[in-house]
Amino acid sequence: MPNILGISAFYHDAAAAITVDGVIIAAAQEERFTRVKHTPDFPVHATTYCLEEAGLTIDQLDAVVFYDKPLLTFERLLQTYYAFAPKGIVSFLKSIPVWLEQKLFLKKQIRDGLTEVMSYDKKKLKLLFTEHHLSHAASTFYASPFEHAAILTVDGVGEWATATISEGKENTITVKKELNFPHSVGLLYSAFTYYLGFTVNSGEYKLMGLAPYGNPNADQTKQYIQQIKEQLISIKEDGSIWLDQSYFKYSTGLTMTNDRKWESLFGLKRRQPESELLQAHCNLGYAIQHVTEEVVLKMAAFAKAETAAPHLCLAGGVALNCVANGKLRKENLFKDIYIQPASGDAGGALGAALAAHYMYFEETRNVDSQKDSMQGSYLGPYYSDKEIILLNKRYKAAATKVDSFETLSRQVASEISKGAIIGWFQGRMEFGPRALGNRSIIGDPSNTEMQKKLNLKIKKRESFRPFAPSVLDIDASDFFDLETASPYMTLVADVKKSIQKEVPSNYHELPLLEKLYCERSNLQAITHLDFSARIQTVHKETNPKYWQLLQDVKQETGKGILINTSFNVRGEPIVCTPEDAYSCFMNTEMDILVIENYIYYKKEQPDWDNKERWTTLFKKD
């Protein structure tokens, strides 16, 4: 019955996860506690939380497992600099001292980080390291409801690998094929993220959201696709790729692209962050999304042929490309697909713990074919009345405690039907990048002004960004072309034709903002430019409170569906504590905050309209 702590740190999205006898007890990202988005720092707070939730000390752990093998990464860096020399001398001089002073002594850093959590006997500590892509593979396969599956992991790079195809059977994972650096689908996508003016390692989802603004029928878009496939990338039938490194600088430089060559190729200068988005930017975004989908589909088809497995498991940063996931689902290559909700590096902490449990300790795996082991991904901390009462005292907040959740739910549903935007805070925080109804901002998706208001007045972010729907699992097929569950918001599907509205014949030629506010469906706020939506199906078994709220909304509006966006503003991590939630509520134009059974109306709060007190300058992301 091993107790195992998994850790991800020192690159980005630091996190900790703990398993006891193979059961996932807790998992959380460090950013939620420190409020520093994508922090790479050792997850002191997340580790403390995980140990407390498990009721364990460090001395009671059978192993601490790091999600990566840093010496292999160092080997890659040295070989890459040697191969490209004398190019890359500036990058070499910047990165190698950091490795020599810090990352080569990772064992010491981990031990020191654990010392910050609590004192422990260093002689007893068993410290293990698992390869990066094995951590990804383990995070999805061992959490899945499958005994036998093909496993596809795709990201930027981990040690040498940029993508792997593996086979999972019972308690073992066997790597079948590996694509190595510098040829990487994830780095290719990140290069376009950079060139289109977004931040690498955090702006890729913006690029995915921008892509549908591209005109698929435009000659320029078709030309971009052709140029990418003829000049930047060679795609093989098995999904492996070759990238022309003369167009990129990520191997040895301090930026992602050779801007001069890209400008010459596409006739388009690199977009500066926050500058105007042109149709050409949108068309280029569409082009790289299209090419990425082609590569992922080929990789999945090869994984099927290589393993003959009935199911597929996905992880790695590219597995968060839910548009590609939706198209992969439509191909029906596999009986079912499972996507790890924390597919990025944070999920590597969980994968490291699970890999050690099954492959190092050789424990038997008992699979429940009806459900995964992620518990809805509600693996973070929860808060009691004590913390809420302290919050209310500290801020002199005006709050009403509603005796029963049923009464509260009906009251909130009524407010939603009148157009209110609600900050919804319940139970355990989600693990992974998506808010799934416990740390969410919610509203009525049929309200035609909801997307604009949420983007500009609540989230403080770019107006083009889409929003996702949460829908009762039993009603999902009434609104979307989706015949499967999507509990983790990892799939995109089309909005049903029956609720779509006819758009002008020149729809694709309209300017960006005109296209954005063109009525497309009866659920305008969650219908993206291409009539798609990133869907969360809500299940009574994993989130009975959110499910009940949707039932009450259905009573009020006739539709068991909500707009659901993460409870945060641009540049900030998703809220963790009641105090985080109240601060976010007061800094935005949300109408109502609900924390457990406490309800807060904005205009009842002290100094609610004091702009000096309640205006935070939010970071750009």
C-alpha cells in the first residue's frame, strides 16, 4: 500500500499530487496558492496541501517522484548547442550557468523544497525520477477506465522526446515510437503563438480560439497552409514530422522564430502583443490549427495500427487542443478516447506518482470500466464556514447564509435567468487548466450581450476569446453534435443546426468584430465563429451541486445549460480560497458571488463602487 508524492517543478506549471494505494487523494498547482501564474517554483504550498489531505508526513511516504529526468535534458541542450555551433552562443551563455548552478543539482533542490514543507529524515527519503513523456502517458492511461489502450503524448519537448506512441496494458506502459527534438508539433504551434503576438506556454489556447476567425475559403488561407507544409514542415504518413530549422530559433536562440524568414515566407510581420488583429493573422492562425489537426490525426491512426488497441489515451500540452480532439473523436478510429484533464506539465506530477505505483512498486491495477479515477478532477482544497466567516469579518462583507443548498440553487437560477453574472465557488478546487463548476463564473448563454460583457468587464481580456458551455449530461445531445460525455471540457463539437441562425452570405469576409457580434445561434454566448463549442457535460455523480443548479436553471429558462468560464481575470490564476474569490468579485463587474451557502450581492458590499479600492491593474498574459 505505497504512499507516493509526485512533483512537477522548475520549468512551468509546478504542481504536486499524492496517491495512497493507487487512489488519487489530492492534486493541485502551485500557482493557485502563490497567485503567480504558471510558476516554476518548487510546489511548497501544493505539497503541504497534498500531505495534509492524505494525513501523511514526508517520513510516511514510500517515494517522492519527480516527473522529469533533468540530466537527459542537459544532455540534449549540450548536444544541440554543439550541433548548431557557433550559432546559439548567446543562448548558451544564458542557460548553461543556470544549469550548472541549479538544475544539475535537482536532487538537492527537491530535498530543500521538502524541508520547507516540514522536517523529515533525509536518509529515509526514496527519491525517484521518471521520464517526462512517461509521466504524461501514466497520467492519462492509469487514470482512464481502460485496461488496454494506445497512448499518444504530444507536447513541446521533454528531455529528448516531443511525442510518443505507447501501449498501455493492465499495469504496464510500453513505449513503441518516439519523435525527438527539434522536430516538435508543440514547438511548431508555440512558434505560431509567438509570431501572432501571444505568450509561449500560456497563449496557445488563444491561438486555438483565434483560428475560427480565419476564412477557410480565402486564397490567402489556402496559400498559408501550402507554405507551412512545403517550407516549414514535412509530414510523414505515420504522423512524424521534420521541421526546417532555418525558420526557427528555439533550439539555440532566445526567441521562437527566425522573423526575417517568416516575414519573407508569409508576407506578414510578427504581430506585436496587444496590437490590432488583422484578417491575415486570423487566416494564419486557421492554417496552423488545420496543419496541427492533420498531424494529430495521422499520429492517432498510426497508434491504432501499431498497437491494435481498442481505446486511445491522450496527454501532453497538445492534448489540450480540444478542437483537434473533437475532430479525432469524429474519425471513430477508437471505441473511446480518454483525455487527461491536466494534460500539461502540472499533470506530470500525477503521472509520476501513478507510474511509480504501477511500474516501480508493481502494484495490481483494478479498472472500473464505467468511470475514470480522476473524481471529476475535483482534487484541490475545499474551505469550511470558518474561512468564510473570517473573510466576511476581514472585509466587512455583506453576506447571507442560505440554510439549504436547494433554496440557494433556486435563488441563483432565478438571478441567472434575469441576466446576472455569478461567481460560483463550491467544494474542492479543480486540478488542471479548466474550471469545471467549482471555481467558475457563470451566466445565461442565450443572453446576446453575455460574451462581450464577460470578456471586457469581468475577465478583462481580448474580445475575440470564446466561452464554453456547461450542460446537463442528459441534455447535451439536444444542443450539440456530441454523442459522448465531455466532463473535462476537452472536446469541441458543433452546435446543433436546429439552434443555429442564418448568417450573411459574406460572413467570412466581415471584419473581425462584426463577425464576432453577428448572431449565430440561440446560444450566442457559447457559439464560436465556426458554430462550435468547447463542451463540459455535467454529471450528478461527480458534481451534484452544479448538476442541481443546472436543473434549476432549466426550470427557469427551459434550457439546462450555462456559460462557464474560469473564476479569475486575465493574468491571474483561477481562485483558490474564499478571499481570492471575494477579491476577484469586487475587482470586476460580477453581480453576485456565491461561496458555498453564502450569497453576496455586489451593491450590498461596503465601498462596492470605490474604484480606487477595488481596481487592480491586471497583468497581460
